Amino acid sequence: MSRTIRDGAHIDVARSAARLFLEKGVAGTSGDEIAEAAGISKRTLWRYFRSKESCVEPLFARMSQNLAAKLQKWPLDMTVERFLEINYDMSKIDAQEIEDSKLVVHLIARLEEEPALLEPWFMSTRATEDLMADVIATRLELSHTDFEVRLCAATVAAAMRVIDETISRAAVKYGQVPTVAESNDRLAQAIRRAATLPFCDPVTPRGR
Amino acid sequence: MSRTIRDGAHIDVARSAARLFLEKGVAGTSGDEIAEAAGISKRTLWRYFRSKESCVEPLFARMSQNLAAKLQKWPLDMTVERFLEINYDMSKIDAQEIEDSKLVVHLIARLEEEPALLEPWFMSTRATEDLMADVIATRLELSHTDFEVRLCAATVAAAMRVIDETISRAAVKYGQVPTVAESNDRLAQAIRRAATLPFCDPVTPRGR
DNA sequence: CACAATAATGACACTAAGTGCCATTACCTG
DNA sequence: CAGGTAATGGCACTTAGTGTCATTATTGTG
């Protein structure tokens, strides 16, 4: 990103912030505490983040980027279902990433009690939307600024958000942890149904 | 709402805040200025709103509630297209409401330059989502907490948001003001395409 | 390697957002 | 009119967030 800021500096802070938020609530956590827990000065914290709540955004962003990285490799001649099925797991060998996922799931599960977390969560959904717009535009050979593409990206991102919220709540509050295959299946179904453009099916590069 | 707070006190503040935000930007407007412009004390302002940005929420909310009021009267045996066509305008005789709409359109058109306004805007979308969940649930005789209903409400609300953003930007930045009929048509189409459940078509109360 | 340029950080003072507390005022009820 | 409750205002206070500048780390260059 920038020239010399250590890669991962922001997400390290995000992890500290997330743990504090989960432990003591957003209102019960001060910026100073986050800075101290992350081992940076107060001043640097506010250079990294525009607000206390936004400190957790890098965690949400990582999930998006993760998905993005996968979707980059989605072959044009494959359905979403098949693609997600094949890609199920694979990359999730990193222990850090599993830990991050847990934090994210707990944060999402707490959205109702912690409305302050809604802002970063919605910002993340917005980022996912942009991401999906690129994916859709690429598959259908359209511009990512095209109205139809924006519309489709918005509905799909919204569907993904609902899936995330549903699964996270079920996991944290009712202990219903689905298998990765189940989650992916549910996600694929929701994406397909939410889509307003046919990007979920195989597409043919040149042909009309 | 509450026992003695004057009805419309909040939205009056919202109007003052919106005008100031549009004139001098969010960052360039202080809470004190908003309070002064609205003729209330600083202290009361912070009792009304949790943050500076959220001051404009009642304006967004009014648009949602407006739509909600209409949708309450959506007959079960009518399509969205027809319903919106029939309801096009009608209620918009109130001068105040036209003024409010203008403010909202300008606020939405400025979302890119004023990311601080994204939070209240997303909150409003969330409210619309809840609203649509009720409409969908009623039409399909389901619970508004049902996963399928939530999913559909989310995609539809997202579509409505994109329409609002598109139309507002086009109007403010390129002077392309569509007729009410055009807007409604576009809205109906987007809703229908975004929907994951068949609530846009006539539904039969008891049957099946 | 040394040195200059530039980017990142920290320290500290400062502004402004937002809260706690309590006295005062408006409103509703009997 | 009296008395209870809800809303407001004033003021002190906390904390989120910024401006400024000196210091330190990093990178590129001869």
C-alpha cells in the first residue's frame, strides 16, 4: 500500500480492537486502550483509522479480499456452485486466518447489541459490492460502472451479507456451526438467486 | 413517539443539518452550528442524535416511511408495476415534502465526496430492509424473520438503494431529472429483478 | 557505506464531539 | 391549582480526533 508502513500493521491493530470490543464492548473501550494493546501511540492510531469503530474494518476487509482472490480464478466456463465447491477451503490452512475468521464471526454476531459495529460492517459490504462489480463485469464483458452491473453487484453483495449474518448468529448464539461445504452451498444458492445478471453460469468469451 | 416531544422536532433539526452539510460540508459544520440553526441547545441536540452525521437520518427515514405508507395499501392481487404506476405521485402535494425530497436527493448525490454521510444512508437502507421484510412477509404469509424473507428484503432494499443513488446523481450532477413515471418504472423493474421471492406478482391469500 | 530525501512515528497541545448531573421549565392528570 | 413526570438547558467533564513539529526509520543514490 504505502511505501514503508509495515504490511499488516493495520490488521494487527484491528485484531486488538476486535478482542477489546468483544470483551468490553465498543463503548467500554477507549482509543487509548486500543493503541496501548496494539503497541502504537495514540496519534498513530488516529492516523491509521478515522474512528474507533472503523478499527475493525481490516478484519472484515480481509474476508472480502480472501473471497476476491478466489473469484479472480473463477473460470469463465464454470458455474458458481461448482466453483465454490471446488474452492471450498483449500486456502484456509493459515492458523492466523482461522483466528481472524473467528473474530469476524463474533463481531458479526454482535451487531444487534453493538450497533456501532454496523458502520464498519456496512463499509465492508460496500467494498464487497465493488469487488463483485469487477467480477461480474469481467465475466460479462461489461464495464464495472455500468448500471446493470452495479445493480447486480448490490443485490449479490446484500445476499452475501445476509448469509454472513445468518451463519454467524447461528454459530455464536445457537452453536450451529455448519460445515464449509454447507456454507458454500448456501452462499452459492443465495448468490444465484440474488443475481440480476446471468454471471453465475458459464459464459462464452467472444460470442454474443 | 414519546409523550411530549413535539412531533417533527427531530426532522426540523435534520433539515437544518442537511442544509448546513450541503453548504459547508459535514466536516465544516459543527454540532453547535446545527443546534443554533435548529434553535435548540447543544445538549438537546445530542439527546436527539447519537452523532453529527446521524442528524440527517430523519430525512432519509421520511422517504422510507413514505414508501411504507404506500406499500401498506398494495392490494394482494396487483403487480408492483401496476401498483407503483397507480400510486405515482398522488401524495406528493405537500410542499414541505417536495423540499425534503430535494434535500435528500442532494445528500445522496454527495455521498462520494462526503463519505461521512454513508453511515446514515446505510442505516436508512437497513430500515427500508426491515420495512420490505414486513411487506414481503405479509404478501406471502410468512414471518418477517424468516430467512427467505430477510434475503429477499435485503436484495430488494439494495436494488432500491442503487436506484436512489443513480437517479440522484444523474439529477444533481448531470441535470437529468426523470419524470415520476420513469422513476417508478425503473424502480419497479429493479425491485422485480432483485426479488428472490415472488412477491411482485399477485398473490392468492388462502390458496395452495 | 554514507548521505540525502522522504515517509512514518511520537509527543503534546488543542478542538470538537458527546456524556453526566442537576436545576428549571413545560406538560399532562386529577 | 397542585403535583408528578417528561423534556430542556447550562455547565463541567471525558474522550475522540487533529495540527504541528521534532525525531526516527526507510529507501534510493553515488
